[in-house]
Amino acid sequence: MKKISVVAHRGFSEKYPENTMLAFQKAARLGVEFIELDARETKDGEIVVIHDASVNRTTGAEGYVKELSFGEIKRLDAGKWKGFENAFVPSLDEVLQALHSKTKLLVEIKEASPRKIVKLVKKHGMEQSVIIGSFNIEYLVETRKTAPEIPTAFITGSMPETPDILTVNGIEILDINYRRFERARAREFIQRGISLSVWTVDDEDDMKKLAGEEISFITTNRPDVLQKVLRSFAI
């Protein structure tokens, strides 16, 4: 059976505050193959790791990331809402430095410059340890032009009509909502050299069903549970 990589969604986010160093470190200690994180750009051009367009949900403050400075965002506590103190919004630079050589990363570009992200990846020599993904295919096209050596993933809610949108742009991975995974259609993409990834799988029964499919990556908020499921299939 093909080996499936565990992708920890925003870190070990079931138990720890998402997209924080704490959640990333806990996921890395589990030995996951990948950690998924979200990248946005601040008003003053820094790349920070946060999912939402605003800081409201995870910090209790108010404002949009793109309208706040890096200094303003760094003062916000992103852990209290989950019961943890002093878990702050990290910069992508900080995350790359901390996790270098510990695990691989799937960096999802929400709203940020692909060129700045590529520059940071290269700064830490992680071209072979990072996948850059996005729902915005233009970000992936720009990534490919800037750094064709870095793998890219098209993230989408459902399967595209054909693999052409990926193949013509050199995009190697299709990352889809697991509820929209179709075995028959998946084969078409695999035959064209596209690897398949699914998100975000938290139910153990769903994990077991998907473990037998031709999938390369499964993203989950419960990486510890997915690891156990995949180990049982490997026996």
C-alpha cells in the first residue's frame, strides 16, 4: 500500500491553539511528515501565520491582518481562546527557523506575496522541505515562475473537471475536501502524474476509509489519531 503522509492541520490544532509555535512543536514531536500552516501579509509587508483575514477569532482583538502592522499583531495572544497563555501569532520566518530539519511544511498562501514566501523558504534552505499551496491558482503560478523547484498544491473544495489546470501550470498536487473525493475521477489525475491530498479528516472511520485509497497526503486536526489508523493498516 502506498505510504500516506500525515499533515497536521495548523499544527496539532485539536488540542493546542492553531497556527502557534506551541501547536507546531507538539505536532513535530509526534513525528508527523508535514505541518500545514496559513500565511498572510501585514500592513508593513511581514508574512505572519494566521488563518483568518481578521485577528478577531483567535486573539480576541479586532482588525484585519492586512491593516495591522507586524508589531501590533505580535502583541496579541492567540492562545487564550483555547486555554493557553502566551501563544502568539508567529512570523513565517520564525516558524521556518524553529522547524527547520524537524518536519516538512505545507504553507498555504491565504493573502500574501508568493515571492516573499519563496524568499523566506530559500533563506532557510527549505526548498525540498516545503510545499506551497493555495486556493488561488495565480499564487501557485507565480510560485512556479519564481521557484520551480518548490512543489505546489492546488487546494480546492471539489475536483476540477480535468487535470489540465494543474498540468499546464506545473502544479504537482491536488488537495481537495475529502468529502468530494471520487475514486474513479482520482485515477484520471494520478495517471497524469498528479499526487492527491485530502482535507480535513477528523473522524476515525473516515480516516480508515481513506487509508485504502491512492492518496499521498491526509490533513487532520487529530494527527495522533491518524497516525494510529495508518499504523494499523501498515501491519
